[in-house]
Amino acid sequence: MKKHLIPVIALLLAVILSSCVGSSPASEKKISMYDLSVAMRGACGSPVDMSYVSSEDESAETALSKIADFEYSEIDSFFILYASDGSKSADEIVVTAAKDPAYVQQMTALLRDHLTYRTSLYKTYAPEQIPKLEKAEVFSEGNYAVLIVADNTGRIHSAFDNFINK
């Protein structure tokens, strides 16, 4: 009887363990920041010309430092989409991925500070952009901290969620 139980138990353990391997939370997935940027840009529905910078660029650390004082060694990857003509539009999407989930809260706070700074700038030279900045979203999910400044923040946020959770 015991001889027959051992293979059955081993089979059950194998089935249980294999079902756990198939799913991983957003914080553990390695995603393409470029593909995510395309999905989020596609959800904008705006004719604003956007420029793209990412952690794949040669000057990545310098580009990210223009957003906030991130501890670059803590950043796994990132992208920034921003209005090519910042004098006409405040549109901006920033997604940062932390190497360690413990850094996400700090990244999110830095993005909030960036939004506050940009709002104060636009009050002086493009006050018509203030409503867009006031409805901007800063949030985190898993290892990601995100800033969205656009007319369709809800659709762009949904595009992020759909991409991360697929």
C-alpha cells in the first residue's frame, strides 16, 4: 500500500508546483518598456507629437535625472514620453521599474514632486495646461511607478494595467 502512495503523492506535488509556475505578479514580469510605451501612447488619442527616451538610450541616466533625483542604481528600466513642444503641451508619460520593490514608494514620491514642479512652471508660461496637470495621475503597481499627464489619463492608465497584467 505504501509503495502505491509514494508515486501518487509525487504526482500531486508535481501538479501543484507546475500550476504555481505559470503565473507571476506584475512585479516579477520582465516587460518591454518600448512595447509598453507604444500601448500607452496608442491610448492617448491625442495629436500631440511625443518624443521617447528610455533606459536603453546611451544618455539614459542623464535623461532620467531631468525628471527627478532617482537613485539610478535602483532603476531596472524606464521610459519617458513627453510633448516634443513643451511650450504647447504638458503631455508626459513616465514609467519607472525598480530593481527592488522597496524603492517603488520613493520613485512614486519623486514623480509626485516632479508633477508639482511642472505644474508651477506651467502656471507661469502656459496656464491653459493647468487643468491637464491637475487631473494627472501618479500611481504604482508592483515594481512600477507611473506618471501620466494627458487628456485621457484614464484610458492610458487602463492601457498600462492591461499590458502589465496580460
